[in-house]
Amino acid sequence: MGLRRRAGEALFERVAGPDGPAARARIHETPGPRWFPPGSAVRVVHADASMFVGGLRALLLQALHPAAMAGVAGHSGYRSDPWGRLARTSTFLAVTAFGTADDAQAAVDRVRAIHERVRGTSPDGVRYRASDPDLLRWVHVAEVDSFVAAHRAVGSARLPDERYDEYVAQMATVAERLGVLDAPTSVARLAEQLDDFRPQLRVSDQARDTIDFLLHQPPVPWTLRPGYAGLSSCAVATLQPWARAMVAPGARTHGAVVAGRAVTRVIRWSLATTPDAPREPIPA
């Protein structure tokens, strides 16, 4: 039990940052109304270890939009501070799913203020503005599609189709608060919008650099490389065939989902004993 707890605490600190335990206590223990009730689809999905696969998949997919990639490369510090960026993202996802309504809105307001300052032109002439509703919608669509795909592939229990529709609709309410227009509210509409973006997608030099960083130069110690490889290979395998051909042409996907399930099972096991870990009911 001691090893299990130490492993869980080390993993949580790596993902959520040194302030993670305090932030989690505040998110889960502060009294007050929430945007989403216990047992709702967004809380079930975001409490599951499949988010590790979904997060990597989302980054790989989002990189294919030149304007989105230019903003990330120019302002996110993903290379100089990858764990800090991960901690900020994971905290935002946690507070909007589990935190009080006031804290969730405050988190959204902070992100919107940051987006207003993020703008510029990439080295190859692509202009970007993070507050652009269409660009925000791309980031949202790629993220939600990735979390659904990952949970379906390696979640502790796959949900009925209507529950994934519920998840997409609940995530749309967060997206709208962030400034997204026409956020999809069903899995079918999510797929349609993702397909609509395809003519805009390509592997820019910045995207290629990011994909190489995520797949081949991950910022993890060598002892964790096998586990990371299981997560990243699963992330690639769950991409749509057209996206996989752009991100990792020729990638071997045989056994990748099985590897992803094995790694997420270990993550789920280790995090189960960390203090005040969320325990969301996952319907059979």
C-alpha cells in the first residue's frame, strides 16, 4: 500500500504540479453549486485515467491546424515548461468539471483574458489570434473528440452511446463560456465538425517539431519511457486514419490499444489511493 500511495502521489505531482494537492482539495472540498452534478458524463470521463491518452491525442491532432500550432509554439512554452503547461491544462479541466460554479467561471475568465493577448504571425506567415471563435472551436473539437475516443478505447468501463452524447453536450457549455460558437452537442455533430476542418489541416514545420517532441523526445525520465510509449502509441492508434497518416505515417498500431489499457490500468491503480482522489461512479 505504501508503494502504491507513493507512486500515485509522484504521478499526481508530475501531472498537476507542486500545488496540485492543494488545488485538488480546493476543487473537491469547497462547498457550493457545481456546473455538473456527481455521476454526470463529464465527471465520469474526466475522472478516468483514459484522460492521459486523450490529452496526448488532442495535442497531436490540434497540431495539424497551422494557426493553432503557431499560437502554441509562440506562446505556450510547451518545450521550456511542458509539465507546467500540463498542470495548467489539467487544473482547468478539473475545476470546470468538479469545482464550484464560481471557481469554474473564474478559471474560464482567466483563460479568456489570456486568449485576448495571444496573437501574432508564425515564421511561415500564418496569422493567428487565440480568441478567434473558429480557432477556439477547432481546439475544442479536437480535444473533445480525443477524450471520447480515448475513453471508448481504454476507459475503465465504456459508456452507452447516449452518455457520450451527454458528455459532448456538457463540454459544449464550457466551450461556449470560453467564446466558442456553434460547439457540437452530440457525437455525430462532433464528427461532422471535425471533418469540416480537414481542408485547413496540414503538417507544418512547427507541427512536425511538436509531433516529434511528443512522440520521440518526451520530457520524462528514462524509467517512465516504456509507460509513456504505451500511452503515446495508443493515442496515435485511436486517431482517425487520415489524421494518423499525417501525424505518424507508417505507425504500427497492432497492440497499441492493449498497451494503452495496460498503462492506464496501472495509473488507475496508483491514483486510487492518493488523498482525496475523485471517485466518480462509472455505470456498467
